[in-house]
Amino acid sequence: MSEAIKLLNDAFNARNLTPAQVAEDFIAPPGFSRLLGLDHCIMVGPRGSGKTTLLKMLQLEALQSWLPAHRENRHEYAGFIGIFVPADVRWSMQLDFHTRGIATEAGRIALQTSAFSHAVCLALLETLENCITVGRTGSDLQIYSAFAFDRKTESELINTLAKLWRMKVEVPSLLGLRQALRLSQTELPILAARLISGESLASVVAAQPFIGMAWLDALVTALDTINEMIGNKTQRWALLLDELEIVPETLLRNILMPLRSSSPNLIFKLALSPSGAGAMVLSNVEQYGPTHGNDFKTITLGYVEKSQTRRFSAQLMASALTRKGISVSADDLLSVMGPSMFQPTLEAADEGTQSRAVLARQKVFQELAAKDESFADALNKKNIDPTNLSFKENDKRAWFVRKIYPLAVFRNHYRRSAGDDGRVIARGAVGMQLYSGYPILLDLTEGNPRWVLNLADELAAEAEKREKDIRAVGVQSSAIETFYERFASLLRVYPIEQPVSRRPTTLFDFVERLGTYLSSKLLEDAFSADPSLSFTIDQAAYESHGRFIETCVQLGVFILMTAGATDDGPPDLGAGGLVGKRVRLCHRLAPKFRLPVHSTRPIAMSSALSEDTTPSRSVARPQLKNVVERPADDSQSSLF
């Protein structure tokens, strides 16, 4: 793993935090309340969208810390006990290496299942230990009072669990049973070698009975035993599974099938990426297994509408800045960050008066019409005089002016007059004014928690270095440049399977091709009131660049525009499921490719990929000053 990818995985990652640490700074995003219920839930979102954080927030240690201060969510918590099982490469890559030489599929599946069973049982013991600790010390959550075991009762429970799991425990304690499971875990490669040598699976199971147990049976029987011990046979437990996209396909089927029918006391809260093999399995399993709506609910962590994300992003940004020593509330961000260039357009104008909004529009329209003949023609066809934009509200021209104003501002910002040959001359290095101020700065983060934290870190660092307020133009411009350049740098080194019969290319090359296409159409071609700023993933594009498209969805480079946090439809998952979907480039890369922070109609992705968008044809990109590197992060429909 490269250093860049390692930094990507480690920065702002809840995986490295305890549940209590996660709860300390937790801001509930849209959809969190749905996780607190008894439905089986599958969270779908790109890297950094908060899947691990949300799962950890369903653990005892996090809930008992967070819920008392958030009474509005208290009644939504259904009283289940969360068992968090972190993803482990031993389920897939490492075990796959050890099992390649096993002739029978049954033997390979048995070892994969056993590896997962060990992880689940160890997670259950950790959860049980926390419950006993809380039961003895007391908690605001009354369900844990039943776990106030004395040492004798605890020993009896451990002895029973050890017998159920066919484990030999010298000392009947939680520590003793954990050690027995870990010892059994280390024997898996040895057992694989025995199977490779030709020994039968039956012989291996006879020597190590836990290998032959189904993971669900091992878990459910243990839960039933614990429920009897606490005197509550209907106590609910939630299995919290993270990063299922790394799980081998056969094992993943085994994990997903119980969504349809399992113990009534066991519910599933799962998390996976919206692309890749794991997502494909979920899409296909509905043909004969659990179905969306009947058996599980989907919570999509990739948001579409800005209204879904701005409030959450503002709260998280304010919290992050406050921890950096810049005390601010979400409601204060407008004054702290300053307004965006488009803020005056949000103010309503009194009929018949020359309001600030009308004056701002007129200035932009006059400047652009003077240097862009196509824009002047578009206004002329609508009978619009750029020196007089005062219209009555029922005048269709007023609606048209409001619609095209953000596009006009953007085009006017980057264009100069045409040269002698008639070609557009793009402006050279320009500032980040189009992307600065509130709320545009928040929109750049897409509501991705990790990106919000990263941008907050950049803003605070630049303010400290320059000894200026965050509102300063230089502070914001430098933070924005670092913010998008670090993501671009990641895409340049991210490992990717190459398309067949094509020259080697990076993920950034692929994204740049699409971004440059949109930018060149927007800035070079004749003005359009409805330019293409999003893509439809057509079959041709997927056949030629399928792995690139899937990875872009997984990393959040592409934003799916067919689902949102409040959407209750089936998940848009897997390779085949992406064909026909509408996506746009994430706003984080908008300054890199000179794109607006909004989207309009789509164009087939294959059309953009097939067109020549070499730098000689494209709009010149700004020359950026050197960016000071810090550890990298993991890293619509409405107008600006």
C-alpha cells in the first residue's frame, strides 16, 4: 500500500477511535434516526461518508454517552445491543492466499466462514464485557441493569458459551474464552495446509469442531443463552458489519441471506460501498433472497439536494473549527466565512426598484455581452436588454434571467474577449472567488464528513499561518486549492485496473478527461442556458471504463443523482446497477476543472470520453502556486 493511500485511509477515520471518542464529537447526519429502529438496514455510501462512524454510534459505549444529551433521539432508540464487527482482511485476501490450493469448494468456504465466525464471536464477547461493566456501574439506559452479573454467574455463562462453540477454556472467564478463540483463529492456515495436502474436511472438522459450525448458528445460540441468563428472552441484538465490499462473494451471500429470515432477536446493520463485487451480490441476492422494503431498508449516504447537506455540514464545520480554537456556531458561519459571490442574488428585489441583486446581474450581463457574442445573441432572442433587467415577477424574462445568472457569472469570470482567430481566450490564473464564502464552501464538501473535517483543518491552518480571519480571501483561496489538489493527487496514484488494449492511464486522467470536456463546452462553445454538467453512464462507457467508473463512485468522485438520504428506494448498487444512472463530478473537484457548483442536464458519458479533449483544445487551467502538503484525507439540482 502506497504512503498516499495509507494516509487516505487513516485521516479522520473513525476506525481508529473508540465508541466513546466517536460519540464525543458526533453530529447526527440525515438518516441516523432510522438506524436506531429495529429494521434491518444497509448503509450505502462512498469512502468517507461516515459509515463506520454511524455503526460505532450504535454500540453501548457510544449510545450511553450520546443519547442522554439528545433526548429527541432517545425515543427512536429501540433498545437493541450493538455488536460491532470491524472488517478484517483475514476474511478475504490473507485467507484466500492460504486456501488457493484446496481442491474442494466446500473446504474453502468452511475456512472462510470459520474466519468470519471467529470475528463475530470475539466481537460478541467484547460487547458482553461492556454490558457487564455498565450493568455493575449503572447506566441511564436501563436495559443494561440486567447484566450486573456476579462472578459466579459470569463463569457459568462463559462455561456454557465455551461448550456451545466447542472451545476448551481452562479458566471460565471472558479473557479465557477470548484467548481460546484467538488460538483457534491462528490455526486456520494450518488447517488450510491439511486440506491442501488432501486431508478430508470431515477429518479437519473432527479435530477442530468450531470449523464446522455455521456462523449464524454460533451467534444465535449464544444470544439465546445470554438472553436466558439476563431473564429477557426477547432482548434484541444488532450485528454491525462494516466494509462488506472486501468480503469474498461466497461469504457475503452467506451473510446477506439471513436478512430474510433469522432469529427475531437479531437485526442487521450493514455498511458497504455503492460499487464493487459486494454491491453486485446484494443486487443479485434479491432474486432469491431478501428484498428491499420487505426485508431491509436502505440508507443512502450520498446526498443529492443541497438542502439535505448544508445544515449537517454547517454543524460539523462549526464543531471542527471550534475544536481548532475558532469558536463558532452553525448559525454564525455566514458572518465568519463571509457571503459568496452569489449572495446578493438571494435577496428579493422590490418591484420597480434597482436593488442590489438587479444591479449585480446587470453588471455581469453587460460585461459578458460585450465580450461574448453568443451570450448577447441569447439575450436578444429573449428580448432582454442587459442594461435593464428590472422585470415584473410574472414576466418570463425575469425567470430566465434568474436561471442563467449563475452560468453568466461563471462564464464572465473565466472568459476574456475572443482573439483574432475567433477562438476564446481563457483567463490565466484567477482566484477562488467563485468557490469562496458561505454556503459555497460547504457545498464543496458534498456533506461528506471526512471532507468537511479536512476543509475545516485547511481553513484553520491557513488562518493561523497568515494570522488572518477565515473570512480573508487569501485564507480561503489557499485552503480551497489545497483541498482539491490533495484529492487530485490521490487520484493520480490510486491503484486501478487498466482498460483492455489501452495505454496506461491514471484515475485522474480519466476524471480530467470528463472535467475538461464539461469545462470546454461551458467556456468555449456558444452560450447555452442549459449546458451539460452531468453524465448518464451508458453501456458503451461502462464497457470501456467500467472499473474506473466503479472506483469513482466508491471514492465519491462521482455523485449518484438518483438517491438521497431521505430516499427509501432500493439501493443503486453494483456494476450492472450503475448503467443508466446519472452522475456528476463531485464539487470538491469543481475548482480544479473550472466547473460550477451545480448541475444541469446530462450527456452520455461515452460521448465525452470519445471526444478529443487534449489540452491544446481545452481551456487553459490556472497555474497554481505551490501547495503546502499536510496528511491527506480520505479523500445539485439547485443553482449556486
